[in-house]
Amino acid sequence: MAGFVVDDHRRLVIKVGSSLLIGDDGHVDRTWLAGLAADVAQLHGDSHELLIVSSGAIAIGSNVLGINKRRAKLEDLQAAAAAGQVQLAHAYSEALAEYKVTTAQVLLTPEDTENRHRFLNARGTLGRLIERSVVPVINENDTVATEEIRYGDNDRLAARVAQLVMADALILLSDVDGFYTADPASDVAAEHIPEVFAITQEMLCMAGETRSDIGSGGMATKVQAARIATHAGCSTVIANGVVDRPLSTLAAGGRCTLFRAAGTPAAARKQWLAGVLEVRGELRLDDGAVSALHSGNSLLPVGVVEAVGNFRRGDVVILVDPRGNELGRGLAEYSYEEAVQLAGCQSDKIEDVLGYRGRSVMVHRDELVIFNSDS
Ligand code: GLU
């Protein structure tokens, strides 16, 4: 049967829009948030890994500072975001503390996900939080974001986060229960589409430019987000969040639109890596490293014999076996200069060699592809 099966997806990004979270009085709707927290805690207890992308900072802060969002200047909105974000993060941390779930606030700018040299940083931090069973609560860093350099809407931010952490599913909680052939609020002939296998240009046009009063996203940004995420191997769901327990409702078969990803996040990442044209250098490996990589492990500095080229952290480098064959490629966690110093070094000696604390791996296993191998 068609439909979204939550249990088939381990790592989930949940996107919460301002219109769900913020009541008419401009404050966090604590009752709704308590229901969401109960659902998040339950999934967390069932071994799902969750990340929440939540809007609401500007809406809350505008209320606190008495700013009229529609007439506000950019600086006013940035000030509102600064005042509102504290309360937003606090509301989540309180709501989830009821269930002994720890949260962490992460504020991102497009540089953190779009720029390869920066994205390893955000990925490393989010990965470590998830490993420690913490639920990150993520928003755009609106306080420093300007019109030209911002995600603009949290649907896109959530899709980029899903791509970054290689999430299995992205759940966009909305005030509608999915994608329709037209705006159901204004067209009685609008038909609900339960499942989408490929996002077409026609669908993007159908999604139109509908906007809700509080948030900045509409159906168009959701479909665009679904396109980003599904290309990254992450299935995307648009589901109704205007219910007490939105995630349990979805898990119980609540109506939604499921945009199916063609492959897995790992396959999409490897396909992307394999296709990157701009390769900046080489890491020549010993036999121990080659067999470690074939077993699915990360590349440690100790397995590197030599670094060649001129690469920065985040650049693609070729991995070469002792016979000079190209084994695969991956994203370098270190620059060329650092890699030269670290070649052959045990991971616990990295700080002694570099003089500062570094990453324990040279190339992370999620960021490498081995050619002619199933691993
Ligand atoms: N980042 C904005 C906020 O927290 C919201 C963006 C959106 O609504 O999509 O207020």
C-alpha cells in the first residue's frame, strides 16, 4: 500500500513552520508544542534520530519588540530574530526536557550548507549531536542573514539540512495535508496527490506562490525543498501539522503527500562525489588503509603515505593505492599543508603535530566513494 511508513526511516528532519507554532497572540503555542514534543520523544525512544528545523524567531521577536513585520526594515527583522530565537530555543528545550530529551540550538547560514569548505563543519557538529542522542533545533541565523545571502524560507533550509546529515526522510509539517493540483482553499476541484515519484516543472508551477500570513514558505517552497531532498536520496513528506500529535497522526496513516526518493542518501552522496570534476589533489595510501576503506571505515592519517596537490579542507581528493591505482575519492578533512604534516600520524598525536585540535579522520567514511567495490 502506498504511504509513508515512519519506521522505514531512521534519520528524520522535521520542519515546523511559524504558523503551527505561534499562536494568534504572537506567543509559542505551548499546547501544540507539548504534543509535538511527545511525538518527538516517542520516536527518539524508538531509536529514530531526529533533527528539528523550526521557524518562529522573527514572529516571536516581532511581538516582543513591538515590531510590525510587514513594515519592518531588515535591521528590525534581524533584531526581532535575535530576541525571538532565545525564546524559541528555550520553548523547545523545556518541552523536550519533560521527556528527558536534550536539545541543542544550531543556527545556520547558506554558507554552512552550500559551501563545501564550510559544510564539513556543520555536518561534523550535527553528526556528533545525533550520536549523543541530542535533538538539534535548527533555524536560519536570521540575525546576520541579509536578503541576498539567506535561505529565505525554512523549507529550503530543512532540505539542505536533510542533505547535509544524509537524512532518510524530511517531514514538512504544514497547515495543509499535502500537495494538491490547485490551491484547495480557493479551488473546490483541487485534487490531493498522495504520492509523487518525480517532481516535474508542471508541479512546481501548480504549487504556485501561496503564502501563509506568518511564515514565509508556501507550497512552492515545499515542492522545491522536496526536489532538493529527494535528489539527495531523502524522501519528503508534506503533512498536516494542525493537529495535536502531528507525527503520531502521520505514523498512523494520516493523509499526506509522499515524494519518494529514487535511491538512498549514501548512494546519492557517492554519485555526487564520483561526478565532481574539480579534483584538487591526491592522498597516497598504504595497504592497511586500503583494506580499512574496503571494510567501510574512514581514512585515518596513519594510513596516508603522501599528500600531493593543492587542496583545502572540503575539496575532493583522489585516493590512490600503493600500486598507483585510483581507489576512489573523497572530501579531505584537512588542507594539503596539514595532510603533509599528518601523513603516517596516529590520530591521538594530531594535536601534537598540528599544535591545535583537529579531526580524527583524514576522509570520513560518509564522504568517500570506492570504485569497483560494493562497500
Ligand atoms: N527563519 C525564520 C524565523 O525563524 C522563518 C523563515 C520561514 O518562515 O520559513 O522566523
